[in-house]
Amino acid sequence: MLSEYKEIFLEELDEQLQLMDEVILQLEQEEETERVVQSLFRAAHTLKGSSAAMGYEDMKQLTHEMEHLLDQVRCHTLVVTVPLIDLLFKSLDCLKELKKDIVQSDETVTDISACVQELQTFAALSHAVQLNVPPASPAPDCANYPVLSVDTTMRTQEACDNGLGVYWISLRLSSECVIRGARLYVIHSHLGSYGEVLYSEPDMEILAEQEDVPLAVKFLYAGSQGLQELQEMIASLMDVAEVSVEPLRVDTDTMMVNQGAGVEERMVSEDQPAVKGSKSPTIRVSVERLDHLMNLVGELVIDHTRIHQVERTQRSRLTDESVNELGQISDHLSRIIGDLQESVMKARMLPIEQLFNRFPRMIRDLTRDLGKELELVIEGKDTELDRTLIEEIADPLIHLIRNAIDHGIEKPEQRLKAGKASKGTLQIRAAHEDNQVVIYVEDDGAGIDPARMRRSALEKGILASEEAELISDREAIELIFRPGFSTASIISDVSGRGVGMDIVRSHIEKLNGLIDIDTVQGQGTRFRIRLPLTLAIIIGLLVKLQEQTFIIPMSNIAEIVRIPYQEIQTVRGQSVILLRSQVIPIIWLHDHFNIPRSQQAKSHIQLVIVGSAEKRLALAVDALIGNQEIVIKTLGSYVGKVDGIAGYYSRRRESGFDPGGVGNYQSSWPEVVMMSSPMAMDQDFNQFILLFKRKTGIDLALYKENQMKRRLFSLKDRRGFSTFIDFYHALDKNAGLLDELLEHMTINVSEFYRNAQRWEVLEKRILPDILLRNRRLKCWSAACSTGEEPYSLVLLLSGHLDLKEISVLATDIDQSVIEKAKEGCYSADAVKEVPTPYLNKYFKKAHNGRYTIAGEIRSCVRFKRHNLLADTYEKNLDLIICRNVLIYFTDEAKEGLFEKFSQSLKKGGYLFIGGSEQIFQPQRYDLEPIDTFFYRKR
């Protein structure tokens, strides 16, 4: 037993079983079955070989019989029928049971004898209705084909594994063909241009030595064509009188040995370096390693937050230059940690297709058992989600799908009476929305009847009669999420046992997700599940209760309001507020956590509104600190589950607050919904952000969150404003303050030749086109930051032009960074991408390790303070570079900027922008896209 290879074998087994599930469904549904049968045959063949190599004899025997049956289908001696499809599915289920045995005990205990017997006798008993297959043709006489050598057999197996069709081609030349050898060479070469000729009889090399070349020849050919297409292609060739194309019938015992050897080779190669030219530059990494890496990234996020706190504290106490340096280090760390976090998260992401592919088979079986007709529509398979979430969300989705088929979709006769098509539709789709993944399960069935929900709740004692009369239709529908609730009149294997929807909801809420429901009686029901992209790191709102800090996940927050105390009312002993005609109950978190309420006299109260859809709950807090990325740690088994607490945040043991555990409201509203503006802290802050957006066209919500907040708070405090509303009024009247704020908000992170591939495109593709028309270039580096970009441009152009022919305008809104850019002094990290010849020729290294750029390069650049929105633009430019700046502007402001850029370019000039700043309908600005980054003026 090759126990050390068991994990690899199980991974391959999972892949092949999933593939067989999908392909058998295709075989049942599609008219074209030849390629599908070939794919199914290869999967069975692969499993037979790998299970034989691992010593699982039962699995080998079962797949051998499946392979034999499928080989008859390939050779058209057996037709595809409904019983055959059922038998293949039954065999597949047996394989899945064998897999469970292997996982649990490393031995197969499932009895497969009955299934094997059915497979062996099926050909003689197959008299069911034929499904979508051409009439069976006589079996080819495979005995006429030669025995293949080991080398040819291995090449044949490799072609099969790569998804190619393998065929015997028998052809006869016309008796009138004069140069038979040359004609056969031409045919051989023609086949080789479309695929691979694995074997020929007679051998093409021997033909050159023969005087009497035979008219008949056989080729073993591997290619992507189907049988009919291949036959027509060869028959159309000159001098071909007859041609016969037949699928290769595998000598299964021989091929099994070869396949088993191949599996062992693949297993052994896991521990060896990758061979040059391998098809997939990927490696398998254990989930535990990825989880550990994500935990380390989480610790980095925590420590960076601590550094940021230290920097803010020191800035309020000191004016030393070292504090500014600390701020720059903090900014740089923020970027590096952000990129690292994003990379690790992407490594954990998988397409949700892996989950969705499990459903078609289950749905097929359910609809047959229930006597219903259904069309399944799956969309958004390429939507990516954290692998942990994919595993966790599978069971809730299965519950929803079974519920939709059993309760939602009507039987064909009922649908016809209701004026619907006899076949129902079930749509499952996924999409990214607001940094979340949203999954929809929607049917066009009967919908949910609120009156029936009330009656069922009364019968089961879930509601009293008075409550049933008072609740709205929406609240009646929400009863479906109550424990033990069901409207099914018959208990079956599918549903009706009073378990399901409450479990679905609690499971999704444990994943920091939400589920809500929309239904129209007689038209259908839609369930919507919102999930975070990952459970590893979340954004939380920090709030104060006395001296204790709590964190509320931003995904739970609908909005934040600040209201006068006198607006709080009492209904039946419960404090409530009336917000936009909706009554919202208030919960004082102090009372829930036994913290004394603040005794300070305040005219207003801060309320964090959490909830989803129509459901809302207002959480009263003392103060709002801000929001930041956090890593929640579990409390551990010693502390256990604490009502309302999800965990702690390890910087100062702030508590992660779980809104679903407060009071008696857990069952009355879904706990998560995405906040409309994740930057909002209170109404004053919102007003300030909107004013800045209106005056500058810049949307601060698009900035990196921590940087944006730190800079805004820093300037507010430095200018002596106690609140953002004061800052707002001053900004509205003082243009000088607006300029100061614009300078203060500038984020200066750059380096020479940043994104080197883009500079390579500029040099090799864009620049030659410009130089065809002009040898004296006039360029503009907009928002140049500390000058790395315009100096990089001069260095690049110096390899093609004399320096006196180069003129670069470099602008930025921050005068302080312009002065730094003029000095031309940079760290070793900033110049690491500068080509060595340029670094040696134009840079001088100082004793402190910094590099100063030569004066002759600096003389080609003219620096100037410039506001992209307000100031005038120069004309007749050959090239404009404005990268990773436009992402901070509103769509309306971007349109104005693109128009100005176009007017500044001469005909044939180029605009170079960032990868996330594509221009919508560039023809409106007389621009044509060259690629994602470059646009040419027409």
C-alpha cells in the first residue's frame, strides 16, 4: 500500500468523480455524444489505473466494468439509453461510497458485487428507448489492427489524458495514383499539421526504400477532431479512394499497467523539481500552510495598527523630523502589508464553480423523484470566494435548493393550470457586490403564502392568535426561519421535518453572512445570501462604552446617526426612534454588558444602526473612534461562548461585538448588511466628505482608509477645529484652506520605473510610433509626486534622443513634494528598478546610501504646482502620463479630465494611465485604446 501517496490519490479521485458526474449529465442531455463518451471513458480509465496502483481492487474492478461498457458505446455496439444513464449514475454512487471507505478506514468495505453484475449483463438486456445517439453501426474488426509497442502505448495514453481523440485511420489510394510514396508522405504531413500521427503501417521511413508502395495504409492518429469531421477531412484529400475512421479500442489490461505506472510517476514527481517546459507552473500547497500564512499576515496588520497609533501619539507631542519619517514608514508598511494581504487572500480564493458543479446531479435526482420538470440555470461560476467559505456554505445552499424544488416548483399539471410553462426554472448565480459575494437561489414556482405561514405557526404553537393577527405579511414570511417551522403536509426524505431554514440562517450568520428572502405568491421566491470574501480579516467600527472599546463589524452596519435625546420615544417600555418613517428599537450596549451608562450631560446620542432589509436595531454607544482592519481572535474553550461577543482584537483586547447576540432580537432580523459608505463615522464627517467631493471632484472614500483618516484628523487638529462641522464651514469659505487640504491629502508613494512592464511597452511600442513624426518630444508627467516618474521618462528617452531634445513638464498639487523632486535624491529602494547602465551613468551614491540623479537629467524636467481640475493645461503634447491618480476622482470629474487631456495632446499623441483607470467610450474624447494603459489621440 502506497500510504504516503494517499492524499494525492484522493485529490485526483475527487476531480475524476466530479468530472464523471458532469459528463454523465451531458451524455443524458446533449445530442452530440461522441466526445462526451470519450471524456467519460478517459475518466473511468484514469481511475482504474490509479486505484490499481494504490491497491484498491474493488474500485479497479468497478471502473474496469464501466470502462468496458463505455468502450462498447464508443464503438457504436451499444446505444445510450435511459437505463444506461441510470446504471452509470448508480456505478458512480458506488465509487463515491468506496471513496468514503478509503477516507475513513483505508480499506473498501462497500459491497459492489450487485453493481458489477448489472454492468456485466447490461449489454444483453439493453432494450430501452434510445437517447440522442446515431443508429448503431457494426462493431469494427479490431483484430486487424497491430499490437502497439510500449512507447506508442504510452504516447497514446498521454494523448488520451490530454483530452484528445485517438483513432485508427484506414485509407486506400486510387489505383490511378502515380507517385504513391510521395502522396502518402503528403497525407502523413497533413495529418501531422492538425494533430499527431502516433503510428503508421507500413512505416513512412520504410516506404522510401520500397519500390512497390502499397495502396492501403493505416495511421494511429491523435487530435481534437471528432470522428465525422476527421473522416470528411481525409476523404477530401487528393488520390484518396476509400477511408475508414474508427475510435481506438483500448487493450485495457495493457493500458492499465501503463496508467498505474504513470500515477506512481506523478506521485513521485511531487517531491522533485519541476521539469522545464511543464504545462502548468503550479504547485500544491497544503491548506494548513495557507492558514498559517494568513494568521501571520493578520499579526502584521495588528502590529501596523500599533505603529500607526504610536505615530499619532508622537505627532501630538513632538514636531521632530523623526515623527514624519515614522509616518512615511507607516505609509510604506501599509502599502506592503496591503499587497501581501491581497496576495495571500487571492491564494486562498477558489472559483465557486467547484461548489456549483455539485448541484446538477442532485437536482436531476430530486426532480425525477418528485415528478417535476426543471431547467437549471447557473451563472457566475468564475466568482471567487475563500475556500473555507466554499466548504461551509455548501450545506445551506443544498437546503435552499431542495426547498425550492420540493416547496417552490409546482408539478407540470399544476403549472399548466396556472398558465405557466410545464417546466420550471431554478436559477443559481453568484456575483461580487460591495466587497462581498452574493449568491442567489431563485425559482419561478408558487411563492410563499403569508396566510398559510400564519396558520402553520398557530398550529405548531409558534405564535399566539393575537400575535398572528398583528404581524405583517413580511413578518409572516420571515417565520420560515423559526426553529421547527414547516408547512409541508407530508414528511419525506426531501423536506417536511421542521429542520432546515433555521439551520441555514444560523449557519450563514456564523460565517458573518446574511440571508433574506423576496417572494411573490404565484410567481416565485428568491433567497439572497451575502458573504464576506474572507473570514480572516475584517473591517470593524471601533466604539467606546465608558473606557472600554468594542468593535462592530462594518458588514453588520446599515448606517450611523446622531440624534437629540428628546427624539427618543417609548413604546411598551421599549426605547425607540422614528427614522425615515420606520420605528427602530434602541439597545444600550452598556446594559447588555453591565457597564454603567455615561453620566455626562450630552444633548445628542450616537446610534449605530445594524440590520438588513426592513429589520433594524439601534445600538447606543458613548463615542465613535473610527474603523480599521482587524483580526478577530476566538475567546477559547476556557471562556467559551459569551452572548454578544464574537472574540477579541489582540492590540488591547478590544472585544469584537456580535450584534446577533443582543437581547431578544437575534431571531427578528438578519445580522449583517453592507454599510452604504464604509468611511462614514457620523453625519458631520459625511457632510465634510461630500463638500470636499463637490469642490474638488475627488472622492475621499476611494483613498486607503487609514491614510485618509489620519491625514484628515491631523489637519483638523492642527488647524484647531474641534469638530468636522467646524472644519466643514471653514472649508466652504476659505479657498486657501482647500488648497492646504489638497496638499495634505496627497499620497506620495512612488519609485523609478514603477510597473516595469508598462515602461517596456512605452519604449518598444509607443515611442517608435511617436518618433516617426517628431524627434523633439514634449511630455507631461501629471501628479508626479516626488519626481521618480518624470525622471524615469527622461532616462528612457535618453536612450533614443539627445537630452536637449527632451522636454518634460512635471506637476503636482503638493508644493512640498515638488521641492523634494527638484533635489533628485532617492533611497536605494526607489531606484532598484533603474537599469544598471543608467544607474552607473546618471546617479551618484552618497555615504548615507541615498542616490542623487545627475544635473543633466534634472535639467530636462520642469517642475510646477498644478491643480488638475482648476488650472489650465499646456498644448501640443506628445505624451501625457497620469497614472493611479484618476481613481480618486468622481466619474463626472474624470470625464472633464479626459476631455482636457485629449485637447492637450497633438494628433498621434499618447495618454498613459493606470491599469484600473480605463476610459469608458474613449471615442468621445477622440482617443483610441492601444491596450489597457495607453490611448492614442486620433
